[in-house]
Amino acid sequence: MSDRVDSLTDLSIRDLGAGYRDRSYSPVDVTRAALERIAATESTIHAWVEVDHERALAVARIAEHELMSGTDRGPLHGVPVGIKDIFDVAGFPTRCGSAARFDAPIATEDANSVHRLRAGGAVILGKTVTQEFAAGTISPPARNPWDPERIPGGSSGGSAAAVAVGACFGAMGSDTGGSIRIPAAACGVTGFKPAYGSLDVAGVFPLSWSLDTIGPIARTVDDTWLMWNVLRGASHHQPGLPGDGPQSAGKAIRLGISRPFFFEWLQPDVLTAVEAAIDVLAAHGVILVETPWLEAGAARACGFVINRVEAAAVHGRIAVEQPDLFARYGPDLRVRVAAGRSIPATAYLDAIGVRSRLKNGIASLFAAHGIDALLAPTLPTTALRADNLVITDTGLDESVGAGWTRLTMPFNATGQPVLALPCGRDRIGLPVGMQLAGRPGEEDRLLRIGREIEQMLGFHQAPSPLSGAVNGGSLNQEAQ
Amino acid sequence: MGKEEDARGMSGPDWAMDLLWRTRQIDPAGDEGAIRRYAEEIAEAQTVLSELRRDDVTEIPLFSASWPEHSPR
């Protein structure tokens, strides 16, 4: 069993599954514990849009009955999860964090990804807070479990905050410019953006269709791996650890580091923490190679232009034809949509045109240096105060929206899979994250590397923030 | 739109004023500071893209999620 487990909601998904199968724990007890954790923390972190206690417990009872009667749906059977409120979940409205969708109808079908989770036996607790239409990095009203005066990041901020506080074991997010990785970094959890196109986005409200990607947020790489296996439709058997198999035996990890772009304009504490993590990795035998990716800035610019134009197109008809409804949008998104409609088509086509070239460029970098993944900080700062949304101490004057996507967006342009995981703390204890960008189609390999690095760094073992707020179902009382 | 705009003309005070005017047609309450910041960010992105060498970009290639199968350049 994992270290530092104080309650049922602190268990890993793998340990939880083992406990279900040897009948140490039951899905009903664990779902109750998760609901208790929500009740104890929600007034502080505001991570959930809607929680359906009765339905969650009903599904948990079915899961329990199935397991008792020998039906095993796999690693997420009976595991409580949350779903970002841009995904359709049958029985819930998809309000996308927007007052413009106040009267959104109840969804009658699940998004394809949600369908896979449900078919895999997951217990859907409810919908988590998103930045309006997934366009931004703040996620109001959600707050950061490490310091509720601070933002959790976004746009999947509710999902990351809920996972960090132990209110669910995993949650779905979406990532168009960093919206899985950014809140994962700010909240000290793990987020995985698979390669663009590798998971079906049907039933997920779009932000920018040629960049939109969905993926899991969980507390550890192994939990993320288990969710990824279900999401991609792998067989329902209990998978081994990521990378179990002959291909991983005895081969040193080789990581690239691009100091230009990715190690510039960072808060000193972030730079210090990531450099310290690199030293730890080197001490464990990881080979670190200087691999300057000189087109990273262009990749970020490419993603930025595509993102802004496509988002304006998605919402453009409402902006022009339904001004009263458009007036319900938040001011930031209104400007983004209205201004985005004035970007010339030539600018958009230029960005589309260079995208393949940028991907070829980073493929060349991987090939020339023989690296398994590129390592970079995820955010230039730690979590910002909600009452002072200004980026400071990086040396750059930039908006939060631009600054917090600066290091993540290049990989949306290239479409690579990227794993974000905690790698340190700043001087006041806020999480610092790193990201590992791998090769498309080699998500399993990336997750194997990520798990090894996670074990070397050890930050996944930090206690859940606000863990003292509720016992979450005592292991001593409920599990012998 | 009434005004022809070239991607390489997306900078300077004229671009910002033009974007402010156009944005306000759709969002009359749009904050001027936010619109100007938007104009700056798009202009910066466009400048970075315009500095890329383009001699090996002869057409608009389709983007594939998979890693390039041919030998990378």
C-alpha cells in the first residue's frame, strides 16, 4: 500500500481496487467517504458545479453488487470521479461555466469519454468547475487547496482542486493551451494531455477544434495511467504498472532540456525547484541532455493564433446573432470572441501552415539527441492570489492568460502527449510542477518514464491539502 | 468588414485602434485595456511567426497527430 494513507480517500486507485477485490473496502463506503470530503471542503475550494449524492451512491451499490457477484469492470470499477463541466454527462446540464448556458438542457447522452469511464464502472460524483467555456486559466469560483486565497489554475481548475483535496480519485479535464497541465501544476497533482486526436472529444464543448484534447487528472502517475487505459478503450483487465514489460528493463531515461524559452522568465522559486528536481533526477541516473528547441516560441505563437481564431469562430454566431445571450458571457471571453473575429484569415492560415513544420522540427530534435522526452517547467510562477491576478517576479510584463499558457501551449501546437507532475515547492510551500513532452503514439512510454521520475522526486506522497478537514472515512474503522 | 487587413500589418497603433473599433461593434462594453492587450498579444505572436524561415514551407500541409513518418528535416 502507498505511504501516507490516512483515510479511504487518500488511497491510490490501485490500492483501492485491491481492497475492493479482497473486500477490505467497498465502493459504497468509499463513495460515502468522497461525498463527506466534498461536504467538508467545498465551502472552501468551490470545486464542484453539481454533485448528485443519490445517484453516485446508487451506482456505487451496483458496482459493489457486481464485484461481489464476480463481474469485474476493471481498474476504475467503483472508483469515484469528477467530470469537467464542458463534458456531456447524461442527467446533468452542460453549463460550461457560463451564465449564457443557464438554461442548458439536461444531457441525455454521455460524451464518449464519459461513456468509457461509466462502462468501466467509475462512479461519477458530479460536474467540476471550469473557466467559462474552457477559455482561461483562473476557474472562478474554484480555489486552490494549498491556499484558498489563490486560484487553482484552469481551465480544468475544479477537477484539479477536487483531486488534490481527495474529493475524488480522478477527474476529467481538457487541454487546448494547457488546461489540464496548468491546474495540475498549481494544485500539486498529475495531469495527462494525450496526443492530439488520441481520445475522442465527441460530447465535449469545443474551444479550438484543431487543438482540443481531453485527458485525466489524478494524484499519481499510476492513477493517471489507470484512467488513461480505460479512456483509450484498453481491455478491462487490471493493467500492470505503466511500462511493465521487457522494453523498459535496464534502459536509462534520457531527457532533453531546452533552456532557451522554457527556463527563461520564471519566478526564482520555480527555477530553483525545477533545477533541484533535475539534480535529483541526475543523481538517480537520468541522462539529461541540452536540447535547445529554438522554435518553441514560434510553436507557442502558432498555438496562440489558432486558439484565438477558432474560439472566436465557435462563439461567433452567438456574438453576432444573439447579442442578448452574448452579453451574458464574461467580459474576458466577450473581448476574446469579439476581437478574435478581426484576426485576418491570412494570419490563421499562416499559423496552420507552419504547424507541421514545427512538429517536424521537434521530431528532428528528439531524433538528433535520442531523447525519450523533453522536460520543462509547467508554469512560470506558483499559484497566484485570486485578489491580485498579476504575474510578478518573472521579468516579463504579461497577462495571466498569456503567461500561464506560455510554457504549455507549444505542445498543443505540436500535438505531443505531455505529462505534468509535481516536482517541488516554493518558499511558502506552494506546488511547483514540471512537464514531460513525449512522442505521439508513445503515451505508454511517457507514462512509464513519468512514474519512474515521480518515484525519484517523491512529491506525489505529499499529504492532501485540507486533509485535516474531514477524516474521509477512517481506514482504522472501516478497513481492517 | 470594410477594411482590408494583412497579417503582417497587425502591429502598431493603427492595428490596435482598428481592433478596438471592430471589437466594440460586437462588444460595446469591451474594456479598452483588455482589447489593447489582446491586440498586443496577437501582434507579438504574428511577429514571432513572421520571423520563421519559410523557404521550406511551400504549401499548407495537413497536420497529423502522429509523429512524422518520413525522415525529419
